[in-house]
Amino acid sequence: MGSTTFLPLSLPDYEMSPEQGFLPHDPLDHPPDSPALTHLGLELPKLLSARTVRRFIDEQRELLPSIPTTWRTEDCRAAMRILSFAGHAYVWEAPDQPAAALPPQVARPWHEVARRLGRPPVLSYASYALDNWRRLDPAAPVQLDNIVLLQNFLGGQDEEWFVVVHIQIERQAGPGLAGLLRAMGGAAEDKEDEVLLGLTSLATAQTAMRETLLRMKERCDPYVYYTRVRPYIHGWKNNPSLPSGLLYHGVEPYAGQPQQFRGETGAQSSIVPCLDAGLGIAHAPDPLTIYLQEMRDYMPPRHRAFLQTLEQAVDGLNRPLLSGYIRDRKFRAPELWTAYCACVDLLAQFREIHVGYADSYIHRQHQAHASNPTAVGTGGTPFMAYLQKHLDETKQTIVE
């Protein structure tokens, strides 16, 4: 057998932490020295309720001057969050009559801050969830009874709960991802006890994530989600309501050509792809795998790099590092196989819950107009058959 090299990874190098995973420490509630943009963010739910977002923005001379070179990443993220919500509110203010163009006072700063962050100028999961929370009690942990959103579209319990459940899962994934790295490092160094300890930590985190996901329907009703939350997070790629995409007026690099970007979706979270990569779960090519590869363009660049590093961790036989190591010891060290199977099974359970939610929150709802379809996800791709396929492939990984 060939040799294995897996260098210890430092989570802070990837804008991560073992305590909070892909969540930043505490997002800024507004960007510095940006009164007009901050005011728009605060007023947005009321403007959207009154359907006056477009008029309000059209009357602004500018929302954000040129992005200061002194701005830190967290300053850009705060501006990106408000501009993303404002841009989507402008487009989807009347969901059956979307705006086909953005005025320069939104388009230009949105494009510039997105460029600084290495993501497209569209609402993505990073702005919708990762960078969109604060603690009610700054001294208490990041948990469901202590986190609220910094930015909403319409607001209300269902919208709030839908997103904070995701944020809680992101936080709970942190110790699990650290455990996964520990297990992979143990495999690279042939330390079975480290592999077992890492997998145990991962399973504990996955159990907590599953329990949080099961709470979604407590305060987020499927009908309310579909009719009052979902319409505003759609993008403008593969969208029948905006077949040509969206014009970003005043953005020189786009040369007056409409752009097509996917909508916000949990498929832009890095957690499940990282678990697939670390646990060595393969998915045969299908429209969803192609789409999920595209979703990486919407992840923060360092999170994308972390995922790619996990995927590149292979043993001397070019097999996924961790699963290859464990399979070689399946009978000699059965406790490793048992622990590995527990993690894969927990991932399958997580996927199974998600398939059920995709069915009840989207697929079974009544489609009122083409801009909020039930046959495709907010990213604009058919989902039910392929979600089930990916679930089946996860389960197949540990079939004897």
C-alpha cells in the first residue's frame, strides 16, 4: 500500500472554529459609516409589507459610497447582507411581477462588496444565515432561545424560526467537524484510538443537529413558509419569471448584459458536502450533483477551500482516507466500523428528514404563480427524485 499524507488543518485558517463551525464569532449588526444602507436594512420589512421597496430605493441617490479599502471582511459581510436582502426585495416585491433590472444605487455596491467577498451579487446562504444573527444575551451561547436575525424580509415567527434553526445546526456542526478532522488525522497517523474518539465526537454533534432539524415545524408552518418566506429568496437562473436573468445597471464588468445567479438554498451550506467528503460517501453523477458543484461558487471561498481539502484526503490506494482506513480494519477493529456506520446512518437520517420537509414545505404546496414553483428548489433545479437518490447512496455506503 502507498503512503498517506494528511496535514493537520487549522480551522481558523478556513474562517471556522471548533465551537461554531462555519459561523463567524458574532456578525456585525451594520457596516461602519453607512447610514443610508443601515436605515434601509432597518426599514426593509415595513417597506416590503407596504410594497414600496422599489419606490424607496429608486428615490435614493446612493446607498453606499465606494467600498472603503479599510473595510475588514466582517464589514463587507454586514453590507453584503443588507444589500442582498434589499436587492431581492426590490426584484420580488410583487412576486408575480418581478423587476428585470436593478438600479445602480443597489447594483454597483452589491457587485463591489460581493467581489471583495468572492461570491456572486445575489442572496446566498452565507448572508441569509451564517452572517445574519445576534445573541439576545451576549454572554449566553448561540442556541435557539438566544439567537434572533439581524435582517428579515417580512419578519414574523415563521421566517425567523426557519433561519435560526439553520444557524443552530451550523453551530452544532462545529465540534462534529473538529471530530471529523481528528478522525482523519488519526487515520493518516495510524492511531485507531484517535479515529474512534473523532468519530464519537462527530456522532454526538450529528445527533444534536438531527434533533434541531426535527424542531422545524414547531414554529415554521409549511404554508406560511411557502407563501410568505420562500418567494423572496429565489434567484434569476433557470427562473421562468426572469428567463433572461437580471440586469445590474451601472456595473461595468457586466457590460449591460443580464446575469443569471441561483437563489438562496441550504445546498449552499458546507456542512453536508464536508460530511460526504470526510466520510467518503460518493454520489453517482446526476442533475443534483452538477447543481451542488455549482453551489460551491456561492460559499465563502475559505469554506469552499476547506471542503476541497477534505475531498483531496486519500490513502495510498487513492481511496477516501478515513473510510479506506476503517474498511481495512473492519474485522480486526470492529469498533471503528461500528462508529463509522453510526456517523453515516446519522447523516442518512438528516437527509431523510430534509426530504420530508422538501415534500411538505414545497412539493405539496399549491403553486399560485410561476415565480414560486413547487417542482424546483429555490436554487432552480428539480429536487425530490435526486434528494431521495442521494439519501439512498448514503445508506448504501454501509451496506454489508
